[in-house]
Amino acid sequence: MIRSCSSYSQIMRTAARTALIGLVLLAFGAVLIVMGVYPVSAVLMLTARVWPVLLFVVAVTVMAELATRSGLFDVLADAAARVARGRGMLLWLLVAVIAVAATVFLSLDTTAVLLTPIVVVLARRVSMDPLPFAFTTVWMANTASMLLPVSNLTNLLAQQRLGGVSPGDFAALTFGAEIAGVLVPLAVLLAVFRRRIVRRYQEASTRTEATRDRALLVIVALMVVAFIIGILSGLPVWQPACAAAALMIIAFAWRRREALRFNLLPIPVVVLCCGMFLSVGALGALGLSGLLEHLVPAGSGLGATLATAGLGAASANLVNNLPAYLALEPAEHGSGAIVALLIGVNIGPLVTPWASLATLLWYERLRRLDVVISWRRYALLGLVAAPLTGTLAVLATNTVR
């Protein structure tokens, strides 16, 4: 299922296809704007909501790439493997705990970008199969993103919709869904990959030679810590991300100028995301919003809540969770309906690769690490995990209330 890329040209073809799809979607939206179907005023409103998202994505991707090139992830991988002391199960659980904590406090996109290199390097270092570790990272990045507004960019939009509730009040609404979103996917992964997880590895194989630039490593580590503090301080997420990325670039210009290359920027992913936002907004102007309003179930009972979550999950897997949330949000009223929608668009995107930006970023990290994953099996496992986790998350949310 996971194999090494055969050549640099294959990587470039993948990036080119991603950018091409984004350009086609951008062209579709642009045509509707020129025709007057999609008003310019609506485009400007959409731009005001999504530009911080895209800026954050660019900055955090640059941070992750420079952190990888500094050797920071090698050091962290060594430390994690030593703590587990040769026990594969403990190592996997440690990765899961880190992924949940990173998602809750730093956002799912940060987890997908920053943690993916750690788990890939770690699995290779101890001669274990990277597959369960990679799946744990991307699934926790999505399903563990319910608890706080910063955990998911859709949560930030929902917080605005709920009248700017405090992080504590937001967590009270989503706590049950968060517990289900962590425990159920982990149980599925353990059932599927048990033989690859429950095994021993040689601790000695985790150590690497200390040949890296220590000064640069310390600077990069400090920037990552500062980034975390900045996000926890309540600043808009793009501000600490941009500041940390800029300072890392300065440090590399001083210590390792040759590592600063244009391919640090996730241009294909950004183009694709811009295309998705614009095309979904244009489809809304063509009548998609009205259609979705008729599809959204009325009422606040368990059946309506499950249907809302299911619609959110299906929409996220069809287009992407951010555009899906933006399209469905106007039809939802009340905190229960908004939380149900969040369950759908946060926990549900486990089937298609474009269902969440975190999955796209995760795949981008794997691609840069010369790893390719089969999307067919990814989708099949997601078809098992997403409905089960979403249903139990809705039930847990109703129980907590």
C-alpha cells in the first residue's frame, strides 16, 4: 500500500495534476463571475472569510518543511522510540496521544503537517510499517478536531455563528463528540492493523548520528514552541504561523541558505483550495444553497441530528469540509444543529482525499517524504470508520447534554 516514489518526475506530475484541477475550478468560477451569475460582492465576502485560512496553510507548511530540513523531526522520533522502549503498541499509543493533543490545541492542519514527518521517520527508523502510524495521524487530525475553536477552521466559523462563545462553552457543546472521535477511530485502526502494531522493535536502531547544525536546530525548535504559545494566546492563527515561518526563513538564510527553495511553498494545494472555494461559492449562486436548504432536516430530535451530520459528512467528502460547512451553515439554526453539522464536516471526511484540507496537507507531506499511498484502501477504511464514528459522536453529544 505504501511504496517509494519511483522518481522526482512522478512527484512533479502529481503536483501538476493537483494544480490543474484547481485551475479548472478557478476557471469555472471566473466564468460565472464574468457572466454576472456570481456577484463580485459575494466573491469579496468569501475572500474575507477564507484568506486567513490559506495564509495559515502556506505558513505552517513552510514551517514544517524547514523543521524537517533542520533535523527536528529526527530528534523527536528518536525520543519517542526511546520512551516506548521497543514496544510497538506503546509507540503507536504515544503517537496517537501526541496527534490528539496537537489537533486539539494547534488545529488539525498543524497536526497533518508537523506530525506526519515524525511518524514516517519514526516508523522507518525502527523498521516498523509506517501505515498504521500514518493513518493514525490523519484520522486523529480530522476526528479529534471537535473540542476547541482552534482545533478546526470550521470550528472558528461555527464559533462566530454561535455568537462568539468562549472556548470553554464551545468545549462543553462538543465534548461528547470529541471523546467518540478519538476512541472509535483508534479502535478501528487497532482492529485492522493489530499485527503490525503489537510487536517489538530494536531500540538501538532508533539512534542517529549527531551531524546536524545544532544552532539551527535550537532556533527552529524555539520557533515551533513560540508558534504554539502564539496560537494558545488567542491570536488569529495565521499571525503566529507567519511570524514563526518568517523567522525560520531568516535562520536558514543565515545558516543553510541552500535549503531555501521555491518548492517550500505548497502552491498546488493552495491553487486547488482556491478553486474549491470559488467553485462552491459559484454553485451556491446557481442554486446549490437553495437545494441544500431543502435537504437539511427540520427539527432537533435524534433523527434530524443524525441526518444533519450525515449530510455534512457526505458534502465534505464530495467537495471539501470547509466549502461544505460554508454552504450548509445558513440553513442550520441552534447550537445542536451547528454541532451536528460540525460532526459531519469534521469527523466525516475520512473517505475522499479532498474531503479536508488536513488530508491534502498530510498527503503533501507524504509526497515530499517520497511516500505514496493507495487511495482505494484509504476510502474503504474510511467508509467503515466515518459512519460508525459520526453516529456514536452524535449519540455521545446527546448523552452529554
